[in-house]
Amino acid sequence: MVKITFQPVAEQKEDKQNNGDKTEILIPHPTEEEDDPVLPLWRPKKSPLNGMCCLTFGLVVFMAGLVLSSIYVYRYYFIPHAPEENLFHCKVVYEDSVYAPLRGRQELAENVGIYLADNYEKITVPVPHFGGSDPADIIHDFHRGLTAYHDIALDKCYVIELNTTIVMPPRNLWELLINVKCLMEGSSFNMCVSQEEEDDPVLPLWRPKKSPLNGMCCLTFGLVVFMAGLVLSSIYVYRYYFIPHAPEENLFHCKVVYEDSVYAPLRGRQELAENVGIYLADNYEKITVPVPHFGGSDPADIIHDFHRGLTAYHDIALDKCYVIELNTTIVMPPRNLWELLINVKKGTYLPQTYIIHEEMVVTGKVHNMRQLGPFIYRLCNGKDTYRLNRRVSRRGITKREAKDCHRIRHFENTFVVETVICDEI
């Protein structure tokens, strides 16, 4: 058994032999074998539902970021894209066998601009080498459904409804020009080159024209979501598996051996046992005092409701309830009491422990039980319930008063408290 005291070991043993005033508090674990009392281990009481929700949400966000990043990489680096704007310099050799059969083969050159984002095409026809046609700028606006001809020779514009049976849509025309090879013998299209490389006619390579700003925004957003999911998952794992938590509800079976040198000096050492329930989430404590071995005190159920600021005593022998304002100078708050019980090892001796006495008198009956809160209501519902007031503790109680007074001994601190409840006189 481990013993912790502020006195030297030799003096401690001598005090024990001489039955000194030293008070012992033993707080064992609630087990059937009282010979080996052990405190409950400080392990987290996890909420499976909350934990699974947190982990699932973290993994969902994690996967969302991963998917977004993968889509960006696949979209911008594995799939070739049609450019938002592309210019082609094209030539065609043709024959007009109906209207000009004697002219033979003729050549026509033009510059084609395809603007997929705005859904229109712009065609520039320069001055032909052999005449017979005016130079012009032509726009096919597929968004408006119109075609405009600007005759450069006359400097006039002509607008007509777009003829979709003749004019290819921008994407189709772009794909056609991409797939047509340069200098194909026997094809109606003889040359289609990039304007920047007219001396060396080569088709523009089919490579995506990427927008650096859009790409970086997409990638950044994907990585942010990815990291958010990773952080949430890490927080869950750390929060629920690496940090010990105070349990929402914990039960202790406690015993204390004490001496009452003022009011009962001849009784010597006495033992008091009780069960302590600490409910941190609801901010209240429930103490159950069984029938004492040597009498002198009534069995009771006690609730200290820190949310309502009330204490309720249910005297089991009388089957009556008594309610009074919570005395925070005597009763430890739930977390403090929980830490005290956790930190006290089995067989630990707490120095300077003592017993105090408090006297209370009944002042009236309680009629509205619901105003006392749900925890006291469950304890006292169906029982006669009375309000109490504290009165100045006196050295002794007369025989007449003793008949109308009842004692409840309990502890929710480092000392024992004897609560004396007297009826109205």
C-alpha cells in the first residue's frame, strides 16, 4: 500500500501506534473484492457516434480534395483541350466547272480565327491573286445566329441570318482544320498552316492551351480541401486516441476512516463509505450513502446540482427530501472532485483531513417540484419535500431537539461533513 504524507515515515508509524488525530481517506475502485481497492483508470470515455461522424466527415473532405486535385491534373495534363482562340492560315485549290470551266484550277487563301469560348468564327479573305473576288472580313456569330460580311473594297457591311447548313460550328471547323494535314495530294485542302510559320507550313500541334490562372485556382482549391480533410482526420485521431478525456459519467466507491475529536472523541476511528457519481456533461454530482456500520447517521441520496445551484438530501430512513442552496465552499465542483478522486491512489493518506458540522432547519414545504430541475425532480418526486435554511452551528443539541433532528454524514471534498437536519420547533 502506498502512503503519501507530509510527515516523516518514523513519526507516521508512531502516530498510528498512538492513535493520533490523523485522518485517513481511502478511495478504492468499485469492485467486488474490497481487499484490493484500485481507482478506475484514467481512460477516455469516447462517444462512438460523435467520433464516427467526425472521422467520416474528415475522410469525406479528404477524398473530395483528392478527387478535385485528380480532376485538375487529369483535365489539364492528360486530356487535350480545344484552344479558346486559335488562328489558321489556310489555302485551297479548287475548280469551278459550272460557272468558270475554262479557268481551270484556282487558288484561294484565307485566315481563319476560331474563338470557341465566344462561339464565333472570323474569316479574313485577302485580295485574290487573279481577281474576280473582293477582299473581305467575315464573322459567323453562332451565339446571335448572324453572319456579317465586310466588303473591304466597298467598305460596307452586310448582315444576314447564319446559314448553319453551310457554315460549320466553331468546334467542328477547328477539328476539321486540326485533322487536315499539310500538302495532302488529291485533297481539296492543300495547305493549312499557322500564321506564325508561313515559311514552314506545319499544322499547329494539338496541345491544350491552358489558362494558368484558372489552373492554379483549381489546383489550390483542391489542395486546400485535401489538406482540410487531412487536418480534420488527424484532429479526430489525436483528440480521441491520444488525449485522455474526462468521462461524461464516472462512478467511484469511496471509503474514509476519520475521527470526530470534538463531538464524539470517545468513538475513536469511524469508517464512512459512499458511492460517488460524477456527471461532468450535466454538471452535477450524486452521492449515495448506505446504512452506516455503527449507526449515528441516516442513509441518504444526495444531489449537488451546480447548474441550478441547489443541493437535495433524500433521507432514506424517513423517505423525505430536503432542498437547500448549494454550498460551494464545502462541495467541490464536479471536475475538481473528479480530478481529486482520479489523483488519489489506492491507500493514499491525505494530511490535514477533518470533519465539519453544519446544522439546517426546515422552513417550509416545496409544492412545485419542477422548479428544482430534472435531477432533483427525479430524486424527490412523490416524496415530501421541504426547504432548509442554515443556522449557526452550536456546541450541542438539547434532548428535545435531538428527537427532531437527523444526521447525514457524507463527503464530497477532502473532509467529512455531518449535516444535521432539524424539523421546525
